[in-house]
Amino acid sequence: MMSVTVHFLPDKVSVTAEPGEPLLNVAERAGITIPTGCLMGSCYACEVEIEGQEYPVRACLASVPDESVLIVHRYDDPIW
């Protein structure tokens, strides 16, 4: 199975992941905190932007796609 390099911005942290791995797990392993609320996708607290995708995704529902590189733009909201 091919591994994916996941880059988290604005943190400038990269980690290797497997396609299908939950995005929140990858972030945690990289030491990145993505705020969560409900962990079911309804509160949108974990919303991140994936470079190349038209709409933001909820990290609690998203998994790593089968690509060679994934760039995740994490929102830096001091409220969460």
C-alpha cells in the first residue's frame, strides 16, 4: 500500500499516513490539535481545508485519500 505525506498548515508539520486512515488520528500522531466537538460531523468544530478540494471537510469524518501528498489547512481559531 502506498503511503501519503500529509502536511498540516499553518503548523508546517508533516507526517506519513496510510490511505483510509482517519484524519484526526493522523493529526494527533503529528502533534496537531484539531478542535472537536461532537465527533459526528454536526458541529463543524473540526472543519479543515484540503488543498485541491472545493469545500472544507470535517476532520472527524474524513480519511486520508489515496494521493501522494495531502495538504491540510487547519483553521487557527482561538475560541476553540
